[in-house]
Amino acid sequence: MSSEYREVSREAEPVSGTRVLVVDDEALFAKAITRRLERAGYACASAGRLGEARARLAEREPDVVLLDIRLPDGSGLDLLREIRSVSKVPVLVMTAYGEVEDAVNAMKDGASDYLKKPIDLDELLLNVEKVLGQREVDRRLEYSQTREHVHGRAAELVGVSPVLVGVREQALKIAALAGPGAAPPTVLITGETGTGKDVTARLIHGHSARAGQPFVHVDCAALPKDLFESELFGHVKGAFTHAVAERTGLIEAAEDGVVFLDEIGEIPLELQSKLLAVLERRTLRRIGSSHERHTAAWFIAATNRDVEEMVAAGALRSDLYFRLNVLSLALPALRERGDDVALLAARFAADTARRYGLPEAGFEPGALRALSGYAWPGNVRELAHLVERAVLLSQGKAIDESLLNLPGGAAPPAPADALAALDGLTLEEVEKRLIARALAASGDNVSEAARRLGLTRMAMRYRMQKHAISTGN
């Protein structure tokens, strides 16, 4: 930390290193502000003139600027305009004169808010927390919009197989439901890992009337359990240990856009009732708050797990499942899409060549046969990664089967006697035998066995428990 930023007092809880620059020529007032903010956990620097403030800003950008309008060497509005030309840092303007014209000009020039002197220090602290909270929301939405721009072309279901065409048509019909007025019905997208659930959700969003609104992707599997509630619903200051500032949740950040709950089955069971209440009443409460906030967000959920199995096992509330499953889309596995494999491979090869500035590489007939015969347990995602690697290794030449390096080679058709061996067996018995064989082939490595079967580790564990299968590990 720069030496100009004073150390936070020991009794204060640091607000994640949040820095405040106080620009005011009244030394006693600036010192009082600094002391109050430091007690709240902020690191502060002060400047009494425009020149000094410019030097501080050049050394390190603060998280908030408190700016007096009348300074000895010029107007704070000039500094405000300079800050706005290069940064989005929040600026709270202060004036002792209470002139409406100054306040109006400050807001026109991009000030976050203005305060009239004399200023109550507790009120000042609340205003600092408010603009920091808004900046956090802006950052999340900016990230979301940037991500949408970067992945804009990816929000497209590529394929000509009848099953994929049907899914695409169904997705576009759902997108048309997101008109003005009442929130659209919830959507549940199911399918194996890598089949394009994220892409489908973005396709629906991009073709809906909400396309210009935020798309907030919530990866339920990646959120730590102890932070899940805070991330999703937000919290107020002091709601729990280390809650030193108010936080906006991801649902609120979506505003009237889309909340995409990816891997919905990973939401902790104790929070599922709270999510259900949000879906039912369209309101939410931040942790520690008694104030209900309305949400107009459109909720789209996705999972690669068997939802009915989760409900039966008690891992997913049945009422939440019914509420999410108002409209549903089931994505086909890549092995069910026929010629789409070759079409997607060509698309991924062209994209990779363009991204790395390489000549486009085609596929040898043997490579195409290998692609078509492989089982694709990782579906479209696995195909994309495999083709990218092959293009990088091909050095502009046509890709042959050896460059694909398919795991285990192409899957041969099952011999007639193998199929005959299944006669008289129930589906559960077949599943149990497949799981046992996959575990034996992988040396009791559950993750490897799950990959071979095209399952997630959690789904594999569930099926092992259902069939009372254990490993020696």
C-alpha cells in the first residue's frame, strides 16, 4: 500500500483494502473525515489542492474520491472531468455553499452524488458505502455484458440434425415469451455435461425482448457452500462476521434481465426453500435485512443430472423442481446428432485457425470416420477441445486420425452376441453391470469410471449408492 494511505486502525475490520481520497482544503474537516472512515475500516489519503490531488491519483487510483468543489488552486469540477475522462471511480462532491448550479454541473459531469456542508460524518459513511455498492453492481453487469460480447457468436446452436433443429425451434419459441409486463415462466434445461446448456440459455436471452438487459451466470457448482446465500441474495452490513459493507446479490444484479442458475442441483438443500420463495413471490431479502426487494428477473436453470432421481433421493425439493420445470428443454447428446459431429468439427477448426492466425485445416476421411464413430462422453465441449488441439498440432496440414488422438479410439459397433447377452435383464441390472465394468476397467477410480460412462462424479456416486456398489479405494 502506498505510504500516503494511512494504516487502518487496529480495532477496525479492513474493508478489503478499500481506499478513499479526500480532497478538501479545510484541514480539520479533512482530518475528521479521515478518522471516521478509518474507524470504519477504510484506508485514507488526503489532499488540500488540485495539484496534490492529481499527484495522489497518478500514484494509485482510489476506490472512492470525496471532492470539495472550491479549492485554492481551482475548481473541483475540473478535476471531476479529468477523472471521468480516464476512470469510472465514484466521486462524491462536497460543497459548503449549497449552490444548486454547482450540484447540477457536478452530476452532469459524472459525480456519483453530492453532499452539502456541514456534513454529518455517519451520513457521509453511508453515502460512501452506497456508491461502493453501486460500483460493485456496475462491475458485475459490465463483466456480464463483456462476457456476452466475447461469447456472442457462441450463443448459437450449430447443427442440422432433426433433434437439434427441434431444440433450436423450441428455444426460440421460449425466447418469444419474454415480452414486457409479467415475468416470463421459468425454464429448466437438461442434458449431459458439454451438450450446450449454457449456450442454449444465452440463445434464449439473445433472441428475447430482454436481450439488452444483463445475463448473470450463476455457477452453482463453483460457489462455496458458506458463501452461497450471500452471493445469490446479498447481505447488509453487519449481517454476519466480516460483513463490513453492504453487498448486492447476483439476483438483484440481473435487474430485469436473466439469472441463469447453472447446475441447479448443487444448491444446498437448506437454501432451496428461499429460492423457491423468490420464484413464487418475486421478492427477496438480503441476509440480515427486513426489507423485501422486488425482482423482475427471468430465471433459467440447468442441470446435467437426472432431476427425478435427485427428487427421489431428497437432494432436490419436489416443489422447487415443479416451479423450475414450467418450461423444459432436453438437449441431445452429441452421439445422437449424426452428421452434426462433422459440421461442428469444421466450425471449431475454422474458429481455432482464425483465433491463432493459422491456415484452415481440413479433415482426412479417416479422421471424419473416427469422429463419427466415437461415443463423445464429454459431448460438444470435448469435441471443441479435441479439434483445437488437433488444429494446433496440424501446422496447416489436413488432420488425420493420429492427430485426433481419441481416447480408446473410435467406439466399434456392439457385436450381436454382446447385445444378446442383455436379453432378459432389466434396465437397472444393465446399469449396475456397466458401472461395475467401468470401475474394474479404471482400477476403482470413480472419476475415471464416470468419465468413461459420460457421467458426472456426483451422478456416478448416486448410482453406486443406489446399486450398493463400493470400491476398494
